[in-house]
Amino acid sequence: MPAIEESRILMIATDGFEQSELFDPRQALIDAGAEVVLASPETKPIQGMKHDEKGDTITPEITLEAVKIAEYDGLILPGGVANPDTLRTNEKAVALIRAFVESGKPVAAICHAPWLLVEADVVRGKTVTSWPSVRTDLANAGGQVVDMQVAIDGNIITSRNPDDIPAFVEAFRKAVSESQTVAA
């Protein structure tokens, strides 16, 4: 049965992503043998942030328009303040996130990225967590908000902040492996 090393994972981000929330899960999954593909509205380099200072850039492999959900085993949404705030106004990004959730494939969002789950209208009735300033939005969207490293409800995985990255990645890896086992 397929395992994480046989998985193809999509990440969606744009300028303003929190550097550790993109690079650390990406590298952990690559080290585990997964193929990780970064999508963005354009394929020009996007700017990471280390809190409120510019960090490294990374060049997305594909545009949001080119994403075919059937080619991926899961989706990771890194946070940062500007990244999810920009993407939640992008109809294609929101539609992709909603479609991933509806497909039953694991969707993981960390820190401010649960804003994207709110915009996609997929948190109603779900147990979720996030950065503290996003929690009111999650509750107003019908989510049951908790304060814990990782909240898992069905195929939605959420975490609070960069300190939670190891638990976040482990929960996502397990969800991908389990969803592939179910699909097999």
C-alpha cells in the first residue's frame, strides 16, 4: 500500500508566507521521500517572511491554473499574514482548497492559513485551531476552535504556529498514508 514516500503533495503559497511554515514541512516531506510541488498564482519567485522581516524566496513549479487535484495525495497551506490574506481573494485558490477538502484528501493549514479554510467555507462543524488572531474568524465560520498543537477533524488538519511544525507534519504524513490505504 502507498506510503508517504510514494506521495505527491501540493503546497499553495504566494508572497508573504511564513518561511518556516513552507520550508520546514516541505523539507520534512522531501526527506521522507514525498514529491512536493509548490503552486502559486504565477511561477515567479515568491517572498518568504521570518515574522516581520523578509526571508528567502522560492520559485513555484506550477500556477494554480495548472493544478489537477487528481495528481496529488494531499495539500499543505503555509501561513504568514500576507500569504493567506492575499490567497483568500484569489478565486482559483479558494476553489482548489474547497475541492481538495471535498475530495477527502488531507488538507493541512498552519498559523494564519486557516483563513483560507474559512474562505473556502469548509470549517463549519469542524474542530480547528490556528494563530490566536484567526480563531474568531474560525468560530464565526462555524468551527469548533481549540488551542492545541494539532487539531484533526476528518481530512482537515490545523496547527497554531511554527512551534507546532513537527506535530503538524507528523499528523499530515499519517493522514496521507491512511487516506492512501483507504483508497487502495
